[in-house]
Amino acid sequence: MNILDEKIESILIQYPQIPTFFSNYGLSLTQAETSLGQYLNTLSTDEYEDIGIDKEKLIENLDDFLRQAHETISQPEAEVLSVTIIGGHDKSGEAEYKELTLKSGTVTSIVGPTGSGKSRLLADIEWIAQNDTPTGRTILINEQKPDINLRFSLEHKLVAQLSQNMNFVMDTSVADFIAMHAESRYIDHPEKITKEIIYQANLLAGEPFDSQTPVTALSGGQSRALMIADTAFLSRSPIVLIDEIENAGIDRKKALGLLVKKEKIVLIATHDPILALMAAQRLVIKNGGIYKVLTTTPAEKSNLKALESLDNQLLSLRNLLRNGERLEEAL
């Protein structure tokens, strides 16, 4: 389809760079239900004179802009095999844990009280800090200082974050939502990956949903499941931060396995002992700094099995409650 025939609402999702293009001409795409061609036709000759370009030239420049954006996003990215955190200091100025390397295909949990500095750590990784943030940390990519283009790239973000609250405001179906994301990534045959993402999301979610379910009708668990699958298959970010996945109502073990299978570097901020022990190591955050790094021991892995057994019992009880059953004989 010609982009001029598409609705502005759809274009803004498929091509997130477009608002920047039009803002350079002092134009704002606010008529969501109007096609781009119709919008450009509403501009008068005087308005085109004011922005210093006629409609034909504006469309030509837009085509060039999208072509360059396509070439940028299609360029192969440097493979991220490891991220190294060189410690800075905590809120009191005391030196934190000296150095830690996270490798692709691994899961690291982050634990500590609320307000201890977990979000600051992730922000330092996302920004690839170079001793220029309040913590004084330095982040290396593949054990080297990163190219400045990687640090400040708008296209190739290092970290994909899945927050506690996943709220959709678009009035569209699950299939259309994923397809638009796939198209914005210039994925060939988006319908194929859309089906795979929905399938994988349903393996994670407690309640199944189909391709035509409106995204606004998804529960919190379904939304989180959808975004985890979407991140695994469509996100170009090599690092994934998941914040308190224990509250999502999804299969946590399968979710982590899916991301690890895609060779992501996964970090989980959590208060859940099961999730903490699923990781090979956990970072303990205290007073704004990395207080210590604990490798999960064989004894802890044994405890994990016991915890998972208890968790399965609780899940069984939850399912009985959801189905309207009594719990008199369940214990």
C-alpha cells in the first residue's frame, strides 16, 4: 500500500521516525483517522509557501527519509556478547562491587529493598554510562568502550524494559498490533512472526487469547505475556530488563527460557525467591550500590525445587478459587 493512502494513526506506529520528519517543517500529524494523502491535500498553497516546499517535493523528501531510515534499521548490528559493569560508588561515596560481566544467554536477578538503586543500575546499563552518571559506573560492551554511535543511537537501543504495568490505549487487535511492530522493523512476511508471537504468548499466559482479541481487552498477565514474546522475537535490544514478573500471572520459567533461548542478557528486578534462585547469580543492591554478587549454590538450587513445589500447590489452589471450588479438602 502507498503510504499516502494509509491512516496517520497507522503510520505513526509503523514509522516512529515520521513525526521528526514533519516537525522539521513545523507540521504535526494530529488527524489520526485521516490518511496522509488527505492531510497533505488540506494544506493550502500559502501553508506550503510558509514551510518553504511544495507538496510534491515534500513527498519526495519523505520517501528519501523513509528509505534512509530503512537502511539504518536494516544494517547488521554489532553482536553484543557481554556487558561489563565497572563499579563506581554508592550514595555514601563508598566503592561498590569492583567489576562484573554479564554474558548473552544468561539470567541475572537484582534484589534489594525498594529505593535501594535497582533502577539506577539499569539506567546506567541502558545509557552505557562512562563515569558520567551519579554512580560513577562505567559500562563496557564486549569488554571494550563502546562506539559513541552505539551510546546515542535512537534506532539501536541496548535495553528493552518490561515494566510492571502494561496498559494499551490503541483500539486494535493483537494481530494488527504485532504486525504493525513487525512492519516498523521491516520484517519480511510479518504474518508469520505474528502467529508465532501469539502462539508463544499463549504458552506463557494463564488465560488464552486469540489474534482478534482487542489489546485493550487483555488482562495484566496476558499483556505481559504478549510483550515478553514480542520482545523475544522482534526486539533488537540484546539486554532485557523485567521488573517484578512475579506479579504478572504468567509462567515465569517459560518466559525466562524463551528470552534466554534468544540469547538475550536478561536482568530481573524481583522480590520473589523463586525468580531470584532461577538466575545463575544475583546482584544485591544496597544504598545505591552493588553491595555483593552471589552465585546460586547447589544447596539453593535444591531449595528452589522445594519452593517450586510449594508454588505449584498455591497455583492449584488459585485455580480452584478461579473455578468456584471450595478449598475444604484441598489442603
